[in-house]
Amino acid sequence: MNKLLLATAATALMSGAAFAEGHTGDVKIGIQLGFTGPLESITPAMAAGAELAIAEVNAAGTLLDGAAVTAVRADSTCVDAGAATAAAEGLVTGEKVNAIMGADCSGVTGAVLQNVARPNGVVMISPSATSPALSAAEDDGLFFRVAPSDARQGEVMTDVLVDRGFKSVAVTYTNNDYGKGLADAFQAAFEAAGGEVTISAAHEDGKGDYSSEVAALAAAGGEALVVAGYTDQGGKGVIQNAVDTGAFETFVLPDGMVGDQLVADIGDALNGSFGQLPGTDSTGAETFLTMATEAGFDGTGAYAPESYDAAALIMLAMEAAGSNQSADFKDKVMDVANAPGTEIFPGELAKAIELLKAGEDIDYVGATALELIGPGESAGNFREIEVKDGAIETVTYR
């Protein structure tokens, strides 16, 4: 073989090795959630859910022929788009993550998508961003969410209220993409069902006093107050003031308001209030709860199961593509999430990887009875809850 052919062969061999290392080497997944901010009390269980899936795959040791997966945490703050964007830049350009499990709140998720994920071609799978506006966001096929849109939650909340006999409500919402999107979706659904929204008014997070907001809500009246806010922030402040002044006795709690800390902070006055958050009573949900308990965290926490599913989808899509590069595996996310194929539940990620290696299809059902529709988002299942005797209890599933 002449020197030119030898050099060409050596170059090709090195290029092939570099390609293999770049596409099937070790994996980094960013876990971007609100470790500080208005949802910080529910964030630990969310992060633990994602990291439980990662630990399961690492224990198998078979992803991409032995790749080790590392979780890298970053703070979204939930509400500060600038801080969330900077943190995501650190994940992508500093830590060189292959994908982001996150972000969590809708506004910061949109900011990270447009300012970091799209420019760098990085897949994002959010466990909890629910704004209807994200359904139409330009995403270059990189963005998915395992939580249903608030367009769906608005319909479910309407069903809950109608079934309980409520005909009029006041609405307060946190003044951002999540709050406004949910408030608008709910009002449209509730009025279409014959209900009356006496007032729909924004509140700002971070205030020490919500007396003026509650006074306006009380003046408008209503049989209950819908609080589309955050459990550790303005939503809690509005409820506390309403309780202190006797403005309302019953509060309707959407997903961002469902948390044990809120119940502990408000106390007995919250008994009888109710609401909904994504959830299912499927076989996978039960298995996940058992796994979470064994791992030492609360699997019933809001969006903990969705976080497990989001991380699992990232890794299974990588295996399906035979690559850890977003450009390669982004088109496999919908494939592994939906039928046809062998159904995969929590605790079966090693089985899923082996099936994919064998060229077989899988249908990832996961902890949330997951089915991705349309623009890569969950079709949606909800858990109706009520506060009874100082605890959050499940009423039914919808």
C-alpha cells in the first residue's frame, strides 16, 4: 500500500474513532429546574425523579454500549428568564450537556428554548412547562414536554368545578406566561360550560402584602377563588390574605399550587379546597411510587413522575438513534414514546435498551401513561385532589 493510501486509511480510522466517541461516548444531561424561586419546595422531588431514571440506566450499563450518564443540575429560578438563560448556556457551552431535562416553568422554558437550545441544537424535554403558547413555539424539532398543555388543564378544572356544583368563581393568576395562559384557557372553558368568571386579575410575585388584590377579588365575588399561581410565592400570599380577611373560604388549586408546604403554611383554613395536577393511577405510576420510596423521596410530588419520564425519554431516544447527539436522536423521541412496540414501564429501562439494540420497537408508557401528540406534548391525564384534615388526598383521576 503506498504512502498516500496509508495516510488516507489512517485519517479515516481516526475520523471514525472520533465520530464514535462523539456519538456514543459518555452522556451528560442537564437537570434545569427551579432550585430557587416560587416552586423550590416541589423541585427536589422533580430532580430526584429525573436522577432516578439516570441511576437506573447507569446500573444497567448498556446505554450506547456502556456510556456512563452524568446529571448536571442548573437553576432555572422558574421566573427569571435572564438567569435561566445564563444557567442553560453554562450547561451547553460549559458542561457540554447532550440534552436538557427542563426547564420547568413556562416563561423560562421558552427563553431557554429560543436563546440556548435552538442556537446550539440541543434537545429539551420539559416535565412541567404547560403554557399553551409553547405548542406553537418555533423549536426546530428540539422541544418536547411530558406535561399536558394548560389548554387541557383549563377543561379539566372546569369539569371539576361543574361536577362539584360551582357556578361562579373569581380568578387570580401570576403575571407570567403560565398564569395568564392557564387563566385564559380556564375562563374560556368555564364560560362555555355556563359558568361565570366574576373577575380575572393578575398578581405579582414577591410582594409582602396582597390586601388590594384580595379586596378587588372579594368585591367581584364568586363561590370560590381560583388561584393560578405558585405554591411558594404570590399564590400563597393571596390565599393567606383571603383567609385572614374572610374574603373566600374555598380555593381552587391548579398544578402550581399543589404542594405539602402550602397546606402546612395555611393550615386548617385550606381544608375543603381542591384542584388538579397531572397524574394517573396507571400501573407505571404505582411502580414509580414504590421506586421513589425506596430511593428516599416523595413520588407523589407534583411533576416528579414527569421528570422521571422526561429523563428516560432522552436516554431511550439516544439508544434508538445509536447516538448521544441531539441532531441524531431528536427524531427518535416520538418513536420511543408512542405505539407500536413493547410497552415499557418504570424499572424497565434496561429492558427497553436491549429491545432497541435488537432493532425492536418500544412504546414508553412510563410513570405517567405517556402518549405524545401533535407538537411533542403529552395528551394528558390529571389527578383531582382535595385538602382534607391537613393533607392532600386524591379524589379521582381524569
